[in-house]
Amino acid sequence: QDEILSDLNGKKYFSTLDLKDGFYQIPISEKSSEFTCFATPYGRYKFLRLPFGIKTSAEIFQKKNNECFGHIKGVSIYIDDLTIAATTIHEHDRILREVLETAIKNGITFNAAKFSFRQERIRMLGHMISGKGLEMDPNRITAISNMPEPEDKKALMRFLGIMKYVGKFIPNLSQVTEPLRALTRNDVIWQWTEKHSNAIKNLKNILLTRPVLAHFDEKKPLLIQSDASKNGLGCALIQEGKPIAFASRSLTNTEQRYAMIEKEMLGICHAVEHFHYYTYGRKIHIQTDHKPLISIIKRNMEKVPSRLQRMLLKLTKYNYNLTYLPGSKMLLADALSRATVGPVPEDDEELKYVIHSLINNVMSENKKQLFKKETKNDPILSQVIRFINDKWPHKPPAQFSKYYQVRNELICEDGLLLFGDRVVVPNSLQKEILTFLHEGHMGISKTICRAKQAFYWPGLSKDIENITNNCMVCLVNRPQNPQEPMIPSTIPDLPWTKLAMDILEHKNKYYLITIDFYSKWIEMHKIKSKAIADVKKVCLLMFSTHGFPTEIVSDNNPFGSHEFNQFLSEHSIHL
């Protein structure tokens, strides 16, 4: 970074070019292509060009760009961005022409929408570069400087939370914030005056004029704190405990109806995409205060709800590690998410399509209207929707406990309540849905499997089991499994030569049961676990007392293991 900035310093004319679909412009060898193979319902495919998600992709991409454009003096290359800098217009145009000719020769394409031509001032690596020299990019702290004045004590506490985090870089912070801190006391009535407004303005001016934000250093670890609130998203980019940049945005009306786990994942997507210039092509650590996300990202993709799948796919091009940090310690991101700035963005059409496609594939328009009406009239589901839109109580009434347990996966969309990819069925329609699910008179397991593709309500599996067991058609036509004949065992001539062994589990405790075929003598020994090492210890104890048998009869687990068979062969015992 320092090398690039020093090369650009003192230049007067700049152009920036962005490689379109960056990595995909680099073909890969047949041997390398074999390692990128992936399976789909339509067959197996492999990448023919450098894919996102490979750890070395960024390094390979940088190397190829240096091979193509590195020989051109006046060109700075950073991942997929090319910057042309010159002291005169003639020199600038000559370098740009050489870059374009080299691109044509090598079949490289640029993104026309991101092409910036012959500018006297450009933004790069978090700085503003111009003929005057190197300046700090003012947009890095716009999210904080444009925060509205607090309207209540909670909003003021959030603002002071940010000041506390950056306080180590601000002299006399306690003196500047004293009037604000006095207003947060429980015994003080909220009354906002001019002195409080002046204190806010003073703090913002300090943020803008003092060296509060650290400069980005590509050699240092990169940390992102991300958080989501009811109405907004917030994030902070941090290195060595010092903030580099802040960002926040409001949620659209559709996004406000997301489940909390989806809002938190959306916040992470917003953070890495907003700070794409810093995060792309390097290892990043992300902190979230929503613990369920940690387990979600470790699941197989097909076991994750559709909307979260789309968000996870957006993150595949980033090399990140997600960790949990309690909300009480995440001051920056939490405050920014609750005090968003800027206009409300447009809905992500791709994420909207997921839910609309799901609902339309499950039911017709008439059925959809019926579900919306019955969901609204259902006292339980209507209250659950209110909990989702507002806030779940810490200890909800007993009738909501089942929904509280899965609250992170509940979504309210277009008047319907969804559990992941499944529609939550109102109580008045459950009998009709059960009849529909069982109309083919399939067994319990197949009916449950079919139901879980589209529907949900607490106790769904139990209800399917009851309707199947009480169905006369199923009872009459159920196949009768013939009773298998007993297999006789030969009785040995001597005691303790042929033994039967099995493991008994009772109240989470394990016992090794051994019976002698000749005398019917029973031995019962407590063991720590089903591990074969514990079984071998007990066997050696019994064999040292009664002698080694010649044959042992048992089931496969754990007696069929290689380790136990080896133990028996060492003592000439047949299994």
C-alpha cells in the first residue's frame, strides 16, 4: 500500500479501470480444473476459469495482472483495480493507450461502469489522491458525522458508546462529553438543550479533524464488527483495536420482516460488500453478537433455509472466519445499526424472489389467500407474528414455547408465517393438510418426509403418526411381516468355551453382559462406555478368572471392529 501511495503522490491526472468479472478472465489448466469439480442435480461440472473461493485466487490474479501490465510505467495494480497516474495530460493519455492495447492483446475486458477517465482527484485505498498530495478520505467517517441528534436516552447512550470506543484517540473526552453523560442519569429528566447540541457537534468535529481513524495496513489482521437491529445494519472495520471505517444503513420494509438470524447474516453481507476494497482477497475476521450464526455457517448448504443460502453464496468469494462477541462488548456496530444514516436502499430482488418463488410453488393464489386469512384469525400465529415484528418476550407464555425455540428461523412474509422454507399451518387448516398429505396412504416415514418439504406446525410428526395408525385403508392393506424361525445354537461340551456377549444400556450407564452357552452362567460388568478399549479390559478380567473361551457370539457393534477382532485372534478366539 505504501509503495502504491508513494507512486501516486505528486501526480496530477488519474484514470482508474476495474477488470470485469476479475478472476473469470484467467483460464486454468485441465489438471487444476479437476479440483474445482462440483455436483448439481443436473450432473457434475468443473470450472474452466479461475473461480472465487480458492485461497490462492487473489495472489494468482495479482500475479497475472503484474505480468500483463506491470511493465508499463505509471500503472499501479491492486487486485482487480488499475490506476494510471501522470504529471501531464499527454503522458496520461500515452499510458492509458498502452494499457488498452495490452488489454486487447491479452483478451482482457474492463467494467465500463467503473471506468474513471482523466480525473484530477481519485479515491484509492481509503485516501484521496490529487495533485496537492495525500489526504484522508472524508467518506470513511460519513456514517458517524451524519448521525442525527439523539432523541432519547437510549439513542444518546449509543452515541456515547462510539465516543467511548474511540476515546483513547480524543484528548479531554470526559470533559467534552460531560453534559451528555449527565443527561443519561436515571434521576435526570430528558431535556435536550443547545449545550447538548453543541457537545455533539464538537465531538463530530473532533472525529473529522483529529487523526481518530487509523490508516489501513494490508499487513495487519483485519476485523469487522457487524450487528443488526430492528430497523438497521451497522458495521465497523478495525485493525489492532483502532477503527478504520464505519458504515450503516436502514432496512427496507421487506428486510424489517426478516427473522433476526437473517438480519444478522444480511448485516455481515453488507459489511464485507461495503468494505469490499479492504476485504476482497485477504483473510478477515468477523465478529457477531448472534450466536446461532456460528452453527448455521458450519451446516451443509442444503440444510440451510433458502434465503440464508443466497446470503452464504454471496460470501463464498471472501475468506472469512466468524466468531461470537457478546453485544455488550460490540459498541461500535451496535450503535451504528440503531442510528442508521442515508436513504433506505432498494430491496434485493434475488432475496425477494426466494420467498415469492417458495410460496407460489407450494400453493395456488386462492389457497394462499385462505392461509393468510386463517393465519390472521389464529390467536397463536397472529401473536407470534407480532412478536417477530416487535420483540420476543424473555419468557413467553407456555403456548408460545414451541415457536420461541425456533424463533431465529421464523419469518413473516406477505401475511404468512414461514419456518425456514416451510409454511406454518394455522390450527384450523391442519386437519385438511393432514388429509392431503396422507391421500396416497404412504407410511409414516414417507408422509413425514413429504410434509417437511412444505409445511410446519408443532407436533406435525405426531399428528401424522396418529392419522396413519388410525387409517382403516392402511390397517387393512398393511403388509404382515412373517415371523422368522428361530436359529438353534449348538451346545458346547464344556463350560466357558462358547460365550454370548452384548452391551446393556440403562439410565445412561453401560454394562457388558456375558452368558455361558453350557452352564447358562451370567456375568454382568459395568463399563465406562461402549468403546472397545473398555470392553477389552472387562474381557481380560473375566478370562483371567474363568479361562479363555474358544468362541464368542455377538452382534456387530462394537464387537465387529477391527481392534476387537485383532484382540480375539491374538488369543485364538473365534467370533
